[in-house]
Amino acid sequence: MLKDITTVRVLADHRLHLRFEDGIEGEIDVAKLIDFRGVFAPLQNRAYFAQVRVNPETGTIEWPNEADLDPDVLYAVVANQPLPTFQTVSLA
């Protein structure tokens, strides 16, 4: 599917407004999508969270520490579609 995010706007709490290349737009609550651990731990800090930007090369949002979120998942949430399923590949 891969729909690129074209704009991001920070809202209250840990919510973002996203717009995708096909014109779909809406809000997401990042706190409902991730645990603030590991690479996502700095996002607990509101000032750090507000440093989100769109990476034009990957078409998704990211933070200064290069933590990012899958644009397919974000699109599914905004468009109210089922979340994508991912297949595991065995290398054996």
C-alpha cells in the first residue's frame, strides 16, 4: 500500500494530525500505538515529541533520534482500515 505522509502537525498530548499523498488526513494518538520504551522513550517528553517531522525520503514521520513509525500502519489508523498484516520469512 505505502502511502507517503506529506505533512504532520503536533496536537495536544501525544496526538498528531497527518496528511497523506492521496489527500487522506486525520488524527492519531501515538500513545495508543507505541510503548514509550527503547528508541521511543524520549517521546514521553512533550518538547521532544514536538520535534516530529516528515522524512521525504521514507515518506513517514520521524524524530531526531531517527525513531519512526510505519506509514502503512498510520494510514490504516487514519483511514479507519484494518491494520496491515506482515508475513515472516524463514531464512532456513
